[in-house]
Amino acid sequence: MPLPKRVIEPIHVTRGTLPEDYPLPSELEGVTNGTLANTVRQLSSLSRHAEDMFGELARDAQQLYDRSNSLQARIDRLAIKVTQLDSTVEEVSLQDIHMRKAFKSSTVFDQHDIRKRKAFKSSTMFDQHIFARPTMPTAMHETYAVCDRPPPLDKLNCYRDDGKDGLKFYTDPNYFFELWRQEMLIDTERMMHDRGKKPHKPRAEGGQGQRSKKKVRLPHNTRERQKQIAVGHGETIMNPSAIYRTPQQIQQLHPDDMMLADQQRPPRPNSIEIRRSYGGPGQEMPDGMPSPAAYHHYDENPYSQGMMQGMYGQGPLSSESLNMPGTPTRKIRPSQPPPAPPSNGSTPSANTPTRGRSMSTGRDTLPPPPPPPEAVSSPPNGLPAHLARQSSQSPRSQSPAPDPQQDLPPPPPAPKQQSPPKQQQPAVAAPPPPPPPPMPMVNGGGAAQGSPPQALMNGVMGNLAHILNSTPPKLTPVKDRQIAQKPPPMADPRNDLLKAIRDGIKLRKVEKSEQKEVERGNGLHDVASILARRVAVELSDTDSGSDSDSDNEGWGENETSA
Amino acid sequence: MSAPKAGEAVQKQIQQDWLNREYIEVITISIKKITDFLNSFDLSCRSKLAGLNEKLTILERKIDYLEACVTKGETLT
């Protein structure tokens, strides 16, 4: 309903001008007098409105006059400055002036610095809330004052569950401003997303988290994605490829070793599984921990063998669990890759192990540790030649032993080799699906050997377990204790990496929500801030040089997060 | 006689009332004219003031730009 700005009262001049209870000698004269009186009232009302109108005009004219005066003064000062400019003095080219103007104006300390700042403020000032109560003319204020006030629906707010203002269902002066503000904020957010999430860059902490992610991701795109996915689902995918590839690497390294390796290959998975069984309680612990810790123990302590035996002491369980733990070990392995690097330092020399380690670097090291324990356990018990060699070598493990059998222990690291195949033998190992079939071939050497080797392995394991059991019980508990103690520290680095990755994603989300809140808070009632933010976003879009990288990252993040 | 006198008196009153109504009509029309003039005056003044305001804004921005340029040059030298 339109409201007239100015209403001249009384509107009906001649109505009600005749007093009812007072008899008049001449009613016509009475009506005429009353009409004239109302006309005079109209004139007074008109004069009042005219005064108000002229007052507004005079105020606006005065503002323009002041502005024009200040502008004239600035023009005069500017004219003086321009006349004082000396063309003989070296001056920056006009382009440079244009380029630097914006920055210098705010940074330069000059006589006119203050003036400049004011000027720029004025230029950046936006007229806000032009049609709001404060800017409403007094005449309209009076008209509004005459209007009926909205019903006090806000008094019912205490009975509302949704926390909304009941009065806003009746009237909401800020409705359209809120619409506009939300639209602008959404646009800015969308622009930022399209840009590649600039907000992340400025964040120092978030940037580190991203860096860690980037490092992990850059080496292997598809695999790392799979790893991340696997981390969520248990990493079952990673293990098969790792086991599968390990045999291939071994073959390439030493054909002679291959024979031994073939025998041991089936066991490798078993050993891994055993590890897993050990790790069962501590998932990541077994794979990553045993390798470095076991090597160190060999070197330092004569009990190291005992420790190893202790490891196998659990062996009986492991032999039983060989089949069972497979899944848990696989889960653990993916997490292991990071810790692997330390193991390399411990076992420098062995050809195959070194290769495997070099191949997988950190990751390969993890598998090797398990084999040494077998070797250790075997020597005391008088296990087969392979085992005996391994056992003899296992203590040497720190001193590099080129023995093929040592190579065998490294093969268990096969799961770790998953990473190496990518680097060194991408072509051979490239097709993950094909590898599984080769595995049986390598393992069996013949068609049906796949099962027999496992049986042999189980038998060996069982022997080892018996031997271990026969070995003094003290050793086993000690090992267990040490292992139990060690695994947690080993697992920490891996966990940290995973945590860093996961936390990174979380951090982004949290930051987003915070940003939104901040934006909302800032943009609540300030049009200038919203516009300024949007302008800044647009400018930053144009400025951002590494759009491609940021975009890719953004997409990758989105995918991972999704 | 009284009847014609009374009829004359009423006729006089009606004529006087018409005169009064005509007088009031002139006054109210004058008030309307004043109102129309004030409205048109207010409208024209506001439009002119708005034009002046716009021109002043443009001039102020130009002066801002020129001042920034000139001061920039000075600071550089």
C-alpha cells in the first residue's frame, strides 16, 4: 500500500463543520465559517510541509555546496601542485604511475597522505541503506508514526522452537537485503571454489597439511588414491599387488635366488600374515616395527636371536593364523610404507634386500624384517638349509649378506615393493590384474605348487613354532615385551602421516565453515564489506597465476573428500 | 408580505452561501496550486540536486585519481 509522503490536513474541508447541539441563527454561514477555518488549517499544513520541503532542499543544496567547495579547494591545490611539477626532473613514466598509484597512495608518507586516504575512502565509500529509517525524510517519518504498529508477534518468540523471530513472519524490513547478501556470499564462495580454493593457500597450517598430502600423492596418483580409499576400507587391494610383484623383482635380481625364492615365496605371504597375526593387536605395528627393531636387536644384543625366536614363539599362533591374519596384515601394510625407510639403514648390504629396499625404499624394508626372525629361529632348531642360512645371516642382517636366502627374507617385503614396482618396474608390474596369475606361476614353478608350498611353509612354520616353543620361554616373553613396546613407536610415524592426511581434509572443512561464519558475521549489515570482499575475490582470481595447480588440487581434494 | 419577505431572505442567504462557496473554492484552488507548485518545485530541485551530486561525485573521483597521480609523481621524485 503506497503511503503519501505529505498529506495536507484536513482533507474534507466542509464536513462536520456544523455543530449539532448548538442552534445557529444561520446554518449556511456556520458551514461557510467552518469551511474557511478548515481551509486556513490546510494552508497552515501546507506551509508546514513547504517549510519541511524547503528545508530538505536547502540541506541537500548545502551539502552539495560544501562538497563543491572542498572539491574546488582540492582542484586549486592540485593546480598548484601541477604547476610546481618540473618536467626536467626525472619522472616515472605514466604507466608506472598508473601501476603504482594504488599501492603508493596508501603507503606513501606525504603532506597529502592524509588527504589521499580520505579521498580514497570517499571513492570506495558506497551509499548503503539508502532507503532505510535513518535516511527517511521527516514527512515520511510522521506518516509512519501515524501507521498502526505491527502486532507484537515478537512476544511469542519464547514459545518458538526454531528460534526464529515471529515478527519476521509478519514484516521483515531486511528481507531483500538478506536475499541480496546471501546471493553475493554464495557467488563469492563459488568463485573461490572455482578458483581452486585460494583460502587454503594463505593458511599456514592448512598449507602444511596439503603439502604432506601432495608429497604422498605426487609420486603415485592412482595408487595413492587407491591407498587412501583402501585406508578407509582396510587396504585389501594393496597387498595382493605387493605380494605379486615381489616375486617378479626377485626373479629379475637373481635367477638362482628364484629357486629358493620360489620355495619361500609361498611362505612370504604366510610370513606376512604371521606378522599380521602379531600385528593383529597392533595393526600397523608388526610390519613396520619388526624390520628396524629386529635388525637393531640383532646387532646390539646377543638376545636378539632369542628375541627373534620369541617373535616366532608366537609363531605357533602365526602358523595357525597364517591363513586367518591375511586380511589384517594387508590392512596394516598400506600404512607401513612410510616407516620402511628406517629399515634400509639397518640392512645395507644384501643384494636382493638392498635392491628390494632400494626399489621400495622405505616400504620394502618392512617385509624383510619378518624373514630374519625366521632365520634366527631356524638356526638354533636346526631348520632346513634355507632356514639355517637365513638364521645365520639374519644376525648378519646388519652386515650385508649377498646370500640368496637373505634375498628371500627381503621378498616378504614384497607388499612394500608395491611402491617400487611403480618406480622401477612400472612396465612389468604395471598391470595389477595380470600379476595375480603370475604369482601362482612363480610360487608353484609348476601348476599345482601354489598349495604345496603353502603346506610346506605351514609345516616349516609349525616346525619353527615348535622350535620356538622348545626354546627357553623367557626369550619369547622378552621378545613379546620388546615387540609390544616397540611397535607402538613404529606405528606412530605412519599414523602421523595418515593423521596428517586425514586431518588435512578435516582442517579444510572446518576452515570452510569458519570462513562462512566469518563472512556472514562481517557481511551481516555492511554492503561495502560484501562488495569489497567480492571485488577482492575477483581481483585475486585474476591475480592467481597457479590456477591450474590449485584447480587440480581442489578437484583432487574434492574427489578424495567425496 | 411576510411570505415574500421570507422568500427573499432565504434567497439572499442562498445567494450569499453561493458567494461564500465560490470564495472558498478560490481559496482551495489556490491552495492546490500552491501544492502543485511546491511539488513540482521540490521535484525539479531534487532532480537538479541529484544531477549536481552525480557531477560532484564524478569530479571527486577524478580529483582523487589526479591527486594520487600527482602525489605519486612527487613522492617518486
